Amino acid sequence: DAGVIQSPRHEVTEMGQEVTLRCKPISGHNSLFWYRQTMMRGLELLIYFNNNVPIDDSGMPEDRFSAKMPNASFSTLKIQPSEPRDSAVYFCASSLRGAVYGYTFGSGTRLTVV
Amino acid sequence: GQQVMQIPQYQHVQEGEDFTTYCNSSTTLSNIQWYKQRPGGHPVFLIQLVKSGEVKKQKRLTFQFGEAKKNSSLHITATQTTDVGTYFCAEETSGSRLTFGEGTQLTVNP
């Protein structure tokens, strides 16, 4: 298995532009999570899905952020419009609900908004 | 909401010395997970502890879950330069969501 695949690895964009981050979870995993990591706030859960359904989006900073999971093998996190304070590393992770094998994280997308 | 507190925030050791990071919660945890993140990398799952007083070992790493299930520790014996990274504990709450501690950043001087 190739693991959790995220794209792009790096994204540099200008303030005000739309940014779309993509994630392909591990086949068979039914939970998917989007995290954001910054020096100031550490690892924050933004939103998570169980069986493609959004369960809790209380971590989404504001309406500029949205996430979708149209099927079991694909999810997107969109920021529109982007702002410099959105600069961070965004991780996608997947898991089998309740499994003892923990979460498998993707390599992350490093987003820089200038 | 619940949040696990992790100490210390930073730890610098000489290669060969031992290292311990601690994770504490004000409430009883259902279970706790530990992750390692190398510099520039992503968190990698190490282990999950579920039972009160549980102790698990992975080579030079020893993980403990407190009797009251409110604290946990990770101990590394005789650190090596490959142990460099940030170690996170994480608590699993309803719906299988994980809340991560602040992490302990370990540096090892050769």
C-alpha cells in the first residue's frame, strides 16, 4: 500500500487566491482527518469524516475553509480566499475506526501564502 | 475540552543518555497513543496503550500508562542520533478523533 497520499507537497500562493489540497486515504480505512500544524498552535484537528460523512468540523477556522469527501478514496480541503495566517503544514490522516494501529499520516502539504 | 499536557517541551541529551517524556491529563483517558515526527516529516504511529498500568516495550522504547489512566510516559534507553524528533502523545475521544499534546522535541548530540 502506498500509504496516505497528499498533493501538492508544497504550495506557494498569493493572498486572496483559492487553494485546494488533496488527499487519498489508505484503501479500506473508513475515517479521514485533516490536521494543521504550526509552531504556535501545534497539531490541530480541522475536520474529520467517517464513511465519507463529515462528523465534526468545529476545528475549521472560519468559513474560508471547506472540506469534502465525495468518495472513500478522495478528499479535498479548500481555502478561499487564502490569507498569510493560513501558512502551515496541512496533514491528512486515515484510520480504521477504533483500530489499535493508530492513524496513518500523509507527508503533508506545506502551504505558504504571501 | 480535554487536552493532554506534555513535558518537557524540549530535551537535549548526549548520545547514550536516557530520555523520558511525560503526558498528563486532568481526566481519565480511554486510551493514549504515541507518535514520532522526524524533522520535516510527518507523525508516525508508535503505539497505543489501553489498560491501566500497561507497559509496552519496543526495543529501546518503553511506554507506560498510569494506574489511574491519567498519565503516560515514553522512555528511551541509551539514545541514538536516529531518535531525534518530536514525540507526541495523543488522546482518542469520541468518534475516534485524536487530540495531540504539544510534543517533546528531542535533540541528541553525537
